Amino acid sequence: MNEEETPIQWIEDIDKIAALISFTYRSVQKHFAKELAPYHIGWGHFSILMSLYCQEGRSQDSLAQSRGFDKTMIAKSILKLEKEGIVYRITDPEDKRIKRLYLTEKGRKLKPEMRKIGFEMNSLLLKGFDSDELPSAIEIVRKIALNAAQL
């Protein structure tokens, strides 16, 4: 933005960006809800599972931080995954306040299907991008998110 642009133009630009981000978010949520329904989990649960597939034994707090969830939301999501028999918690032997998360056998068996769902979503969202465009797109969205976090 430069100083010669009118405030109206700024507002229109912000509205366009916000509308596109909102539309993308709602579309992704809707698609994930449909794809994950047979497993009785939602987007937040999927996100936790994908993190645990990369690194089991993470603490609830580290998951909350890395996924951008608040502690209450992550606790509720983990409780749901426990009730579904997908994950279990173990108290850290060195710090009793920390709960470490692990996949059950059922959770491990879901990995191929969860990865497939994630890969398909990536493919759908990134269709039409050249490989050299993606880093720039990610950087732009990252900057917008960091700026929004300052609000």
C-alpha cells in the first residue's frame, strides 16, 4: 500500500483478502467434515493426529502451541480422541504436570487413511500452482497471519 491510495481502496483490499481467507477456511472445514465423518473426528482431531504421526509423545501444551489451539480446546479434542480409542495420555515421569500423547493401535491403523485425506486436500488446494509459486504464496499468507495476530 502506498500513501496515494485512498482509504476506500485499503478497505476494499482488506475485504477481498478477508473474504478469500474466510471462504477458503469454510470450504476446507466443509470438505474435512465430510471426509472425516466416517471416523467420528473433525478437523481439530485430524490436525492433532497428523502431528502425532510425525512425533508421538508430544505434550498437550506443545500441541496446543504448534496447532494454534487454546488449552481448553486441545484438552476437549484429546478427550474425544481418547473416547474413540485413537490416542492415550501418559503422565511425564519427570514432570507430573505434563501429559504425553501416544497413538493406540487403532490410531496407528488410521494413519494411511488420514494421510490420504490430507494429501488429497493439499492436491485440491494447490491445483494449478507451479512448484516455484508455492513458497511465495505461503510467505504472503504467513505475513497476513502474523499481522492479524497483532490485532
